[in-house]
Amino acid sequence: MAQKYYVVWQGRETGIFTDWSTCKKHIDHFAGARYKSFKTLGEAEAAFKGAPKPAGSKGTAGKKKPGLKTYTANEISAMKIETKIFTDGGCEPNPGKAGSGVAVYRNDVIDELWYGLYNPKGTNNTAELNALYQALVMAKEEVSHKKTVVIFCDSKYSIQCVTQWAVNWQKKGWKKSGGEIKNLELIKEMFALHQELKNDIQVLHVNGHVGVEGNELADRMSIIAIETRDTDFTRYRESIDVDAILAMRTG
């Protein structure tokens, strides 16, 4: 069989791979994956370095500085994922009274709501990170039961801290040019957990307050955390009346 070269523009890891099994590991169950095989290394290198994307490849042309893709409610609904976890953090004012919320869907049905981690002198970023950390802990449990998992977070800061920036911060001894890494101890724990899970889960961005039900429910949970001042992370025990919860005030 002739040698093939596989370019992954968008996946768990990007680059040029020489065998299908490695390529597949980086794209399987990865929403928005973009990849294509080539017959020669030269063609693969040209494609990966930014030449116009060949006909028949997946998705849209690559960007020089790819940012986080933001997923819509329709895109989220179309994903064939068993467990979808939505996170949000709130702070009133910022800095001020902070809390976190999580909504867990199993087979596209809301199954659990969580709230808490109240901090009277918190920040919005810390509240968002706390919510994402709890989601990662939940994701680990889901993965242990062989479930496919995606986490949706509306904080680009939180996602990039854990999935992008921390890689270089760790290499530099947990330092960055330009000053202090805020929330460092929390980020270290989250980064270690994400490194353990990164081949089995995705952490994707969704805009807040655009009608994505899971995000809206997580938002309302963060408000309950602030109002109840619950410092634990507590499961919402009342019946999950989605309409009634969405009618609560937003964060």
C-alpha cells in the first residue's frame, strides 16, 4: 500500500501524520474536525502551511491565527454526544459576590443541575474557572463509564487558560511575560486534569445569553449560588422545570 500523509487542520492535535490510526485518534468525535490525506509529503506540507485548502477537504479554509470557534444551539444539538456539560460563572459586581453553575445533559435531555462555590470577594474569571473545573471532574467520571463527553463554556479566557496558554506557562515554570498568572493554583489543577482527559473530551466555546438552553440553565445556577451563598458545590434537588428556571433573573 502506498504511503499516505494525513493533514489535520482542526482536531485534538494538528499537524501532518503518517498513519491513519494516529490521525483518527485526533479527529474522531471531534466537532468541526478538518483533515485530508495526501500522496506526497510535499503536498501535505504545502496544505498544512496555508496553501489554499484542496477540494474535498473538510470544513472551511484555515486561518493564520485560528481563534476559538463558537458553537450555535443548532450545532450543539446536532452533535451525537452522550454527555453534554454546560458551565457558567457569575459575579455581582465584578469583583464581588461570585458563584458557579453547571448543567448536565445526557442523551440531549437535561439530567442534573449544580450550583455553588460562593465567594464574597470573587471575580467573574474565577467563577468561570471554578465551573469549568467542576465540569472536568464530572467529565472524568463520564469517561470512566465509556461515555462521549463535550463541555461547553462561554468564557474564552477559561478555555484558553486550560487548553492553550497553560502549555507554555508550564514549560516556562508557570511564568509568563508581562506579569502574574492570576488564579494560578486553580489553573494548575485544571490543566493537569485536562491533560489526562484531552484525548477523550472536548472543551468548546458557546456564547452566553443567545438562547442556548444549557448555557442559560448554568447561568441561572450561578445566580442561585450567589443568592444562597452556598460555598459547597451542590446538586439542585428541586424538580427541573426548565421554563421556571429560565424565568429567573440572569447573571
